[in-house]
Amino acid sequence: MVLAGCSPAVQLLPAPFAPDPLCATVIQGLPQDLAGFVQVSTTAQATVAWGAEHPITLRCGVEPPPPTTDRCLTVESGGAAVDWINPEADSPLIPSHADVVNGSWTFITYGRSPAIEVVVPAAAAIDQPTAVLVELAAAVRRTPAARFCVASTDVTVP
């Protein structure tokens, strides 16, 4: 693993299920560069960050989200799909390190255990924040999917 030298470690809290062995498998499969940012060190188990000033962060082992009406994105890459929810800024699913004041996007895998959280700060100035999800898909697919997002048209109302 190559880490950027001279950069202070990004301060993150470990997720409750960070010790899950699948998190280690996911972390090992993550790219060294993401959206043009190089991987930097972090202070917590099962976490990764890219970029020093306004880092994109990933935490493996977060609490799997329950069924929700939050926006769900299906990201396809390499012939497989990963579902991510994108909670609203006032959601209890938004982590404390997300910059809700200046803007950030939080994405949490849906239907996978352990769940994975990605925070993309607006200050990182990425044109398409969801593009990072495509770059992360191969590693994230190492966690098994048990549930999938459904659209309102997929549900029959009695």
C-alpha cells in the first residue's frame, strides 16, 4: 500500500463492525488513486481516505441501513451492480465527519453486510460524486448482497 508522505492522517472513527474480516478484504481491493486523489493514511481500522485537504473517505463496517425511502442508486461496473443509498442531510445515517454545512455527499451500501460508507466532500470539487462509486465497485462487491433497492413501480400496493 502506497500512502502519501508528509500528510497528517485523516481523523476518522472506526465503524461498529470494522473488525469484520470482509472489511479487510474490501480495504485490500481498494484503488490507490480515486477521482484523481492519492490514498492517504487514516486513524481508524477499516477506513481509507483519498486526498489530504478535503479527503474522500470510506468506512467499512457501518451499521447496515434499514429499508428506506432515501434515494437509491444502482451502480453497475464490470457486469455486476452495487446498490447505494444517498441519505438526506438531516438523516441520522449521515456520519459526524460529513461536512453538512459546506456540502458533502454520503453514500451507504444497501443490502450488503458489512455495510460501507463513502463521504465525498463538495470541497473536493468532483464533477460527478457518484463516479467514485464506480471506481470502488470491484472492492465493494467483495461483500455479499442480501437485499436490493426497489422502485415504487416494483411494489404492489394492496
